[in-house]
Amino acid sequence: MRGHEHSSNDLSGTVHGFVVQAGNVHGGIHVAGADAREEVPLPWQLPPSVRITDRTDELRALEAHRCRAAEGGHSTLAAVSGLGGVGKTAVALAWLHTLRPHFPGGQLYADLGAQAPGGPADPGEVVGRFLRALGVPTGQVPPALGERVALYRSLTADRRLVVLLDDAATAAQVRPLLPAGRCVTAVTSRRRMPGLSLDGGHVIHLEPLSTEAAVELLDATLADGRVAAQPEEARALVVLCAGLPLAVRIAGARLAARPRQGITTMVRALSEEHERLKALAIEGDYDVRAALGLSYQGLPPTAARLYRLLGLHPGREFGAPVARALLGGDAVEALDALHDANLLVDVAGASGGERYRFHDLVRLHAAAQAAQEESGDERAAALLRIGHHYLANTGRAEEIIEPGRSSLERAFEPESVVEEDLDPVGGQTEAEAALNWLERELPNLMAVVRLARPMGAPELAWGLTDALWPLFPRRKLYGEWHEAHREGLLAAEEAGNEEAACRMLTSGALGKLATGDHAEGLAMFERAAASFLERGDALGHARTLNYQGLAHQRLGQQDHAAELFARAAAELPACGDLRAGALARFNLADVALAQGRYGDAVVNAEAARLTLEAAGDTYNAARAAGLTGRACVGLGRLDRAESELSAALSALRAEGAGFEAAHVLGGLARLSERRGQPWQARQYYRKALSLYSSASRSQSAAAEEVRARLSALEPPEAVPGAPDLEAPGPAAAEDLQGGDASGP
């Protein structure tokens, strides 16, 4: 992000597309074919299947619907509804797992969180995860929901895959997540969703199990002969569970842990618990709650306390380190006890260590037990430990990605922190592993940001937001970028912390510029500038001059932008920030280039490059070299232009900076035009357009300019049989190394 005091790329990760090898090569830059790309592993995200009973008719109906849709050449959409704990997800999984041989394109899974503490999942966030699972690099995921959905449907149009959308809140939440082509989508929800019938969906409502089927499930859970020995007691037990599979499994797990206990004892205890919890009934869920209450009473004290404390966790899932932060060394044994009691579910395909989640009814029960048995101070302390754990580990990730970054002061309790696994795997760099951890935990981190003010810890809101800075621009997470800074600013203002408020304003305003809200971003920069002046912070104020210049530049006010950049370039080094001063000079050069003042552009860009290289900022130094090369084309210094552009392209490729590499390719195209090589110019322009599109900038001003120049260079339609007078000679063909002359 130009002019920001923190290093960031417009595109992070590996560029998926053509590969560029740049150097001082006679005749131009060597370009390899577009087939040189990494293989992306297929996603197989479905959780494992669990045993189900008495669902033959439902499974047959689902498969019959799929066959009818396939015969008509349509996609398959099915919705499974029913009470909490009735086995909706189990039925959907039992069906979808049988389809794997026929759908080799992969499996996608999303928990849509209808009952989640932070509210249902945002469809834009979910489709973004799907795109990344399908091989779209994180930096190339479009910012807008409509663009994401369009890309998602393009990628799935010719792909045979299955999708499970679990615990949906509404049909409107589901629709953006429906794939195209002949894919299969299953939706589960507590609500019946007749609206999906309009989308070709088949709706099935699950009723609780019959008594016989529930007894069969209990027998399979115990597998020790007690059901056969006590058939009437077993029937009485499953009746108390109301035929809900979750309740039967929980009751069975408790019995399995007590092999000497008769079923009669369990029936008596469950009857008493059932009566006690009737007042808490929600759509018949008290039957599950009764089973939960009984299992809870049988937990060891440490496991029972961890159960209560995890019920306070604000996110949908959590890792084992969070449990250790809450309970210390006893957490591992306690987690095993909760898992054995069917109170915790493994998160399938979890990376970065063990991860768990509660069924939503289990989480509600755990939170209710915490409210009853933990004091207000104890609950607040547990939430603070969770927040401090996430804050400390987010700070660790930030330091790996941007070492030495100047950050806001953060205080946390050391005893609340257990180190998360941030180690790289599978060829990742340390920075990639840290970014992946941040993105995986982002729902939890955002939940803490939202909760910070209500829980009386506003510093968590701005501290976490500040520590998350490296993630937002690299992974283009604009929605979370805006929300986190908005909440962080409110928290800082309520607490009267001007330093934190200014950081929230400046970093948040850069997010506004990234999404085209230039006027709003300018207003935020100006608010920060006024605060810095009032507090006598000369360095902070000088930085905002550069930021304001960026906003005016985006608004088309080039002269005013140049004035602000010039002031920043003079004041920032005087305040001790040489790197930020160099970025201001780079911005001055950019304005000069746009205005055709090529000599001024070269002077400022070269000065910026030297300082940035000395500061170790290879990314921005490469951008400066590219700008110098483009200005040299304007001056007619073509040999130097080739040298600068070649070096810049090589460095930007190493940084994975596709958007900036596209600028350099545009410069190489202009260079080819000046040398009378229109064929090669067209190739560079096409490659530049491909990169602009990959970086979700296909409608940017730079992309439009490239598109216009390419159109002007296109030759008239060839006469059939006539020789191609513009065909490249042997040297030019060798330079393109297999590149397709018809385009990228």
C-alpha cells in the first residue's frame, strides 16, 4: 500500500499464470507458457460419516432426486431440516460420502453458523474460503460478493463436486454458495426452507427416530450386550431421549463409560434431569439438554470446569491451545474426557493441530452451566484469558510477517498465553504459515474484537486490530478490515486513547482507499492529522501528509497530491523516518510520470530506490525501479529502460506482486512500441491484462489504458492465404519461449 509505514504487497502468495524470467537479455524478456503452474490439491473437506439408523427412505429420496436432476442435465440441490440433534448433518454426510467416486472434483464444507454466538456466517466470507480451496490464490479473491460468486460459479461450471452447507439460517444465506454445473449441494437447517424449492431444491424434513431405531443406535453405541439384557429399560431410555440421535449417543457414551451400571439407573437419573430442564425447552430440545445435564454431572471436576469455560468461547471452533490457556496442564486430559463423552466434536481436516467444536445445543448448555456455576468475575477472567491468548499469538504472527513493525503497546497476562503452532509445513515460508494461521483464526479474532467493549476490555479491540494489519492487505479481506478498524476506533475513542484512535484511523483509511472509498479515506486521514497536530506528534502528522496525498491522487487531484507528497518527502526524513520519506518521493515520481514530466519522475524514483534498498525494502525498491524504467521510455532512454524494467520484473515476480508486475509489463510494451516491435508489444500488453485480471483489478484505470493501447495495436484482419508480415523472426520467437502469439 503506497506510502504506508508498514510494508505490504498488493498481491501476496504465488502468481498463478504465466511465468516470467527477466534479465538483461538482448531482444526482450523471456516468457514461458501459461501451463507452468503449480498443481492445486483437490479439496476433500467433508467431516467423517457417523453411524445412522432408520434413514433408508430419506437416503433413497435424496439419491432419487439426484438421479432425476442428472438426467435433466441440472445441478442437484437438497435441503434437510429438523430439530437440533435429530441427525440432519449425519444424514447429509451419509449420502454425500457415497457420491465420491462419481464426483472427482472434490468436496466443500461450510458451517453456516445459524446458532453461532457471533451470528450466522457471512456468505462472502464463505465463498472466499471456497475459492481458495479451489485454487484461487488469496490475493486474487475478488473483494465484492458479486464478483466472488461469479468467479465461484465459473470455476464450478465444468467441475463435478459436492458441497455441504451445514446449519443454514436462511435461503438467502445459501444462494450465493450454490455451485454451477452438475454439482451436488446439500443444505441442513433447523428451519424448513421451502424457498429453496424455487431454486430446484428437494426439501426433506427429518423426524426423530422410531423407538426401535433409537434402541438399535443405543445398542451400537454400547456394543456390550446390555441392551439385549434389558430391552424394556433400553426402550424407556430412548423414549426419554425423544428419539433424537444426539441425545441417544450422549446417553450411550455415559453408559459406555460405566460398564457396571445398569440401564435402569440411567433411566431414573435421566427422568429426574428431564423434569428439571423442562422449563428450558426449545422446540423439544430439552430432551437433549436432559442427556447433556446427566453427562455433565458425570464429568471429572477438571473436565466439567473446562466444559463451562469453553462454553464462553466467542467463536465457533477452537484449538487445544485455547483449552490449555483456560485450564493449564490439565486441559489435555479434560479435552479427552469431553470428547469421550460426545460433548466435543473433532473438526475434520483441521490444520495446525487438534481443533474442536460444540454442537450448538451443547455449547448453549455449557454456557448455561457457566452462568450458574462460575461467578461474574470468573467468567470475565476466562474471557480475558481467551482474548489475551489470541492477542499474544496474533502479535507473534505479526512479528514473523513484518519483523520490527512499530505497533501499539499491548499488555496481556503471560499465564494466559499458550503458543500456537505457527511452524511452516509443506514448503511454506514462515510468513505464509503465519498468515495462514491468522486467516484460519480470523473468525475467532473478529469475535473477540466485537466482544472487547462489552466485556470492558477495549484495548483488546484496537490491539488485535493493529496486530492483524499484515493479514488484511495481503489476503484482501476488506470486510474484516473495515469492521475491525471501525470497532477498534470506537473502543479507542471511548477509552480516550488518542494514539490508538489515530492508528485505527490511518490503517482503516488505507482499507477505504483499497475499496475505492477515497473521499471517506481522506476524511479519516484528515481527522488523524488534526489529532497528531494537537498532540505535537510531528512524525505522525508527516505520515498523514503522505496518506492524504494518496487519497487526493485517487480522487484525480494530482497537483494537490504532489504538494502533499513533497511536504511529506521533506518532513519525514527530518523526523527520522527515512523509509517513509522515500515512499513519499516514490509517490512524487508517480504523479510526475502521470503528468508526462519524465525527468522529474526519474530523479525522484531513483532517489526513492536507493533509500528503500538501504532500508531492506526490496518490494518497494523494485516498484521504484519499474517506475524509473517506464519514465526512461518516455525520455527515449531505451537501453536503460530495458535494464530497469527487466530488473524490476524479476524482483516483483519473486515477491509475488502481480499487480505491480503488470505495470512493468506495460512499460515493456511501450518500450517494444518505441523499438518498432508491435507484435512483441501486444504480447506484453496481453500478459499485463492477464495479471490485472488475476489481481482483481481488470477494471482499474491502468488496465483500461492497457486495453486501449492493445486495441490500437491490433492488426487489420488478415487476408486468407496472405503471409503474416508481422510474424516474429527466429530471435523474437526464441524470446517468447513457447508463448502463444494469439494471447496469454
